[in-house]
Amino acid sequence: MESKLVKYFVLSTGVSVAVPVVGVEPVVKPNILILFADDLGWNDISSPVGTDNRGSKNHQTPNVDRFFNEGRVFTRAYTQQNSAPTRAALLTGQYATRTGVFNVGSLDRSGGDANATLIVPPVQNNNIKSSSLTFAEILRTVGYKNYIFGKVHGWGGDLNADHGFDHDFSTGKKVIRDGQDLSNYLAYNYKGKWIFNEPAYDSYAMPYTQEYINKNLKPFANGNNPDVMLNKPKHFTDAIADCVIDQIAAANKDHPFCMWVSFHAIHSAIVSREDLYDKYSSRTTLDSRHTNYKYAALTEQLDQSVGRILAALEDPDGDGDKSDSMVENTLVIFTSDNGGVGGTHYNTPLRGEKGMFHEGGIRVPMAVRYPGKITAGTVTQERIHVIDFLPTLADVAGATVPDSSQQILDGESFAPVLFGVADTLKRSFIRWHFPGYLDTRLSPTTTVNGRVEGKIYKLHYYYEQQRYELYCITDDEVESNNLLSEPTPEQVSIAGILRDEMVRWLTETNTYQMYYRADNRQVELPVNEMTVLPSFRETFNRTTPASGNITSEELNEQYADNQGWEGDDLSIVSAQKAGEFSRLSAAIGTRASSRLISPEINYTEPFQLQFRGRMIKAGVDNNNRNFMVIAGNDTIYNHKLGLNNTYTTHAIRQFNWQSDQPYRLNFAAVSSNAGAEGDGITVGEIEMNPSAGPTINVGVGHNWNAGSIAPEEEKEFNFSLKGWNLTSGLTAQLSGGGSNIQLLKTGFMPESGIVDDVLSVRVVAPQNQGLMTALITITGGGIVNPAYRKLWLHYDVNPFQDVPRVTGKKISVHSFGKEVRITSDSPAEIMILSPEGRVIAQASNAGLLSKMLEPGIYLLTVDGKTSKYIHWIK
């Protein structure tokens, strides 16, 4: 369809980088084809050249691999952390701080709990502004006809807003009609007619025929049997390829075209063709990073669609005569919108996943092909960002970008690097800013990647903790060695350079302000102090080779087990590398409940419990799901998941608690409508932060289970407050169904100061009251900012981990300065070993082993059972 509105604007007369011969305007403007995958991680392709020989050993992507051998590969191509902000940046050449599109949905994806976060995020834009100029509008000024296929995020997709697209084939992957969610990825027979989500694709919705299979699937078969698809519903990834191929054949030869093919693959829910399911269901042991056979199947289906589209450029009308080939005059870009998803899939050796500012979340595979103009099989490590697409496409097309009075561009054309005229871009810094919460993956953060003294460094600033992390990406692309854990003066200076750039940029562009929830005070710019947490030197920092395959043995060396955890159908996914959290998960299944129970803990000082976790709803819509955290016998968190909510407990939750007895943490998920495979609870991070002072904050909510109370029954509860420093008075109330029960407060209620007494609370049920169950909630106490130090609850090789005391079922481990002391309830064979297995100390038939150790990671063995232990010195 043609756009109804035309926007007129004056372009600047700036000098462009002309192609194909730099300095000369191209005689024929090249067609442009952008093949844009969804959630395809940097290591999801099998291409050795595209991944520094670290691609997947399970996924097979022969068509993408061939394409990477035919073009110029960018091994450090960056995006935003998820779909909408990446697409907004690609369209406009601007960072999210200018478009206002920071996230998919909103900046408050923290589970809906009003007390869940320390910071109140701003309201963002879900789409670019109608006044924004896009790369399509700029290409239109020099005669291009522009097409959009598939997924639209960060832009409403309204051609009447005139964002430059002449032909609209945008659509969602779900088939929705008359308010009904009918299908995901697959065509649906609705009232006797096969349909997709948009009428433009309905002509491609008929089930697979033998003719279609022979013509379109068998030529790209790669160990799969397409014949099993006969009469099965058409997959939307194949339908998008059908549509693109038809539009290539029908394109007006008098005008160059730009086609943005925005696949939905491999975004969840993961659905692929059955022939590829069958192939990959037996390949799950080939790569420990990529064991999800459904994910692998959809990845190769994407690859086959890419192969079909590239083949259509060689033979547009499909008659076998390639004399009409468009290959020589078409510039093709293949890339993805963000890093690979987490869960059962890992971006190792890169740290992190989609939704994070670590390399695994924002680094993507990318290559560009333009035969005869771009040298095939070449690789560059120059950093580019999706904001660079607009000025680069303008250069390729011989168009002129708007000047700053029309639209400020954050991107820089990488055409000089693309065509071999230059090795690097002019800029020194790339930036990311996120002023909100994206479930467990991202909280308020600013990140700067910069070239300093010939190397690439990356500085993260976390607003909740007012904390920095610095990594040298040149030497440590896995972000395992935080240089600010024991910084040299030179490293502090480098961090200062990046911090100054961070503040300069935010001062210029940040109009989306954050506020502290406690007092509505505006969140400050990143602090100037480069102070760090108590010293801990990360020793588990294997340097990933620049090339060569990572063996399974090397990956296994980066794993760790969570010792002592229990749960229903418990699954433990260990940390894949330094800095990445282990994950514990349990499925609800048909039982209607699941639990994760920590090892026994003995820590008697007041502390703040902080955790990141989530309850996952994988396939059943119901409105009665709860997630609870129980410490000992006290329920300290109880959150009900609303109707159709997918997650809960995303962001950091903070509670204060104290016990003078050993206890265990119990994470519980319950559902009244169980049965969906995959429902359950995942806990990805737990911290216990000793209070500064110590000071306790119970204002967030501190619940104790009062149990069942019969008519006329009276119960008394005593809460030890010894050592607590209250900045305001405490009050108690009943909740959880016990509002009619009388609450009697006794003891004392100090307004402030150090407490050395017990708070007594009595509850009594009236005579006419039936059996009730209630919670006692203590509120007040003031809000403080505790010192952030972690106590072991799960294995994590994060350099900010603090292990003052850990008590297991049979063994206790204590750190006293340099001394590590291991005690056992009964005589045992105890050993301390290096990570390589060298014996450092041992004791036979003993209940105690003590050794002076330097900070680092050690193996502890008791009666043959080995676990990893992180030791640091306060």
C-alpha cells in the first residue's frame, strides 16, 4: 500500500561518504536488504568467522554461515537490550535518551508491588515520535521504495504517520481474530479460511502441499525430512519468506528498494516446524550452552528462510535463469535485535543475556555483503551500534542526513569501515541508559563503552547501590574481572574518564528523571566517588581465547553446584562464567505448588535480605498464583500474581530479618490451576546485607505468620529487637484475613534509638469469630541505606560476594581475616584444594581444619564431596 502523506523537509548539504567507490557518487543506487532476526544471540550461529570460532556446536546455520563468508563481519556489533529500543534506534539514529523508547512495554516491569523497588521510574514512550525522521524517509528523498515486513516494535506501524515506508507487510506472530488468541507462529483455520494475523499474509496461510515442500523446503533441507510437513499448518517464518520473495520479484526496476525484513524468529514462545523439531530432539548433548532443541529448531528454520531470500536475489522470477540476478547490486545486512535469551540457553563465553547491558545482552552477530564493493571474508572488531544504521544507509544511498536543527543524530556512519577506507570510527564512546526495571535482568543502570589509551573499557553504574564496575573488554570480553575490586591508580583514572563521559552525556540528554520512592527525591547523576566494596580479588578469571573452540571441559570448569538446596523437581543451572548467577528453579506441574529451600544458615546479626527471583507462568491463564518467601517460620514476602501476569518478583526485593537460631530460606510458589509444563519458580540472586550500624528497616513490610486462631483464643508473639537501631516508632497490624481479630500491643514502642528489649504482641479472637488465619505485620523503623555485602546462599563468582559465615547440614565454614576454618559435626576427611585440584591443606578423621589463605576461590572436600568456596578478607 502507498503512504497517503508525504513529509517535506530540507536536508543539510553535508558531505556524504559515497559508494561503491568512495568519493564518487554511485551510478546505480544499490538495493538494500536488512535481514533482522529477533533474539538471535552472538553465539547462536555456527559460523566460525562470525563468532571468533565460538559459535554453536548444536545449532546449524549453513546459509547464514555462507553469507558471513561472503561479506564483512562485525564481531562487536551492539544493540539495545531488547526489541523496542533497538528498533527505535535503528529507525532514527538516536539513543533511547532522545527517543524515550527504553524498553518493551514500560520501565516498571517489577511485578506490580508498590514497595518492590527503591526507585520510581519515569513514564517512557512506547513508539518513536511522529516528528522523528527515519532512515526510510531519508532514503525516499533519493528515490527508494521502502518495505517493512514482520515485527514492528518501537514504531506503531501507522503509514499515515509517514515514517517513509511505502509498502506495509508488518504483522504480529500471533493469530488474533475477534478478540481470540488463536495461534502462535502457525496459520489457523478460522471459520473455514486459513489465516495469519494480517490479511496481507493470508494468501500464504494454506497448509504445506507437496509442491511447496519440493520447491521451497527440500532444496534447503539439512538433515531434516520436510515431507513430514505435508498438510500441516504453515509456519509464519516460511510465510514471511514467501512474501519477501514475491515482493523481490515484483519490485519496480526503475527504483531501488530498501526491504527491512524483521523476523519474529527466534522469539518465544518457541514454535518451529515439526521436521526440524524431529532433527534437533536428538542433538541436545552437542553443546552444553544450547540444549533446548525447540530453540535450535527455530534457529535453523530462520536460517533456511534467510537462504531462500538470498536465493531469490540470484533468481528473482524463479525460472532458473539467473541473468536477472540482483546480487551484484544489492547490499544485504544480517543481524539481530539483541542478545540471546537466558534460562535454558546461554551466550557463553559472553556474560549475560537479553535484557542486560553485559556483552551477552547487547552484542549480536552481524555481517554486510555487497559483491565487488565489500571485500568478502573480512572481519573487523571495530565497535558499531544500531544507531549507526541511519547515517550508514544514507551514505550507501548517496542521501544526505538531516542537520542538528532537524534531528540530532547519535550515530556515525560506518561506511568507511565497511568499504575498507578506515579501520576505526571517529567516536570514542558508546552509551546505554536504563532508568527503570526490567524484571530480574536490569535495574536502573548507565553503561559506557569507550576507547581509552588504545584499549576498550566498559563502565557500569548501578543507581540502587551507587556502585561501579569496570571491565577491559579488549582483554576480558567475558566481563569476569572487575578492575575496581582492587584498582590500580591507572584503572581508577580510566574509570574516571568513563564516568565523566557518562555524566556529560546524561546532563545533555537525560530528560527522563528517576525519583527515590522513600522521599520523592530526584535520583542524582552517577556519584563521583570511585570507592568500592570491601576488597575481594577475583581469581576465577579464565581468559577466553580470541579464537579456537571452547571445549565442553572448559565450559564445565566454569560451572558450579549449589550445595545443600532442596526443592520439588529441583533444577539447578549453574553459573556459566565469572560474574553470572547460578539459577535454581522448580516446576509446579500438576502438584499445584513448588518449593526451593536453602541450606541451613546460621547468621545472628540483623541483616537485610535482598533477592531477585520470579515465578513463571508458562501456559495457563488463571488469577490465583502466589509467590512467597519464608525465613524460618516467618513469611516475609507474599505476592499474588494477577490475571494473565507472566512473572512476579522481578526486581530487587528488600526485607529485614533477624534470628538467633539456625534457619532456612523457603521460596514457595502455589497455583490453584496447575498443569502447564514449565510453571514454577526461579531464583536467580540472593543477597544478605548486614545492616550498617546495625540499622534495621522494617518499613518495606515484615510479616510473621500468626497461624490459625480459634474463637476466644489468645496468642502472644515476642520479637527480639536486641541491637536494632530504630529511626522511627514501630507499629503492628493484622493482615491476611485476620482484620476482625483484636490486636493487643504490649511492651514498648520507642521512637528512635538503640533497642535492647523485646517487642511483645498479643492477638485475641472474639467469641463469634470463626477459625481464622492471619499475619502480623510490623511497620516503621525508618529507612536506611545499608552497606552492600553478600552472604553466600547460592554459588556465584561475582567479585562482590561476601562470605562471613555459612552453615550447612554437616559442615560449617567460617572466614576470620585470612583464616578459613572448616568444622564438621562428626569426624571426617577434610581437604582444601586449589581450583586446579592441588591439595593446600588436609585433615584425616578430624572435626576441624584451619588454614591461612589469600583471597580467592577454593575447593572444599568433606568425605569426598566437593564444593567451591569464595574467600575474601574484610
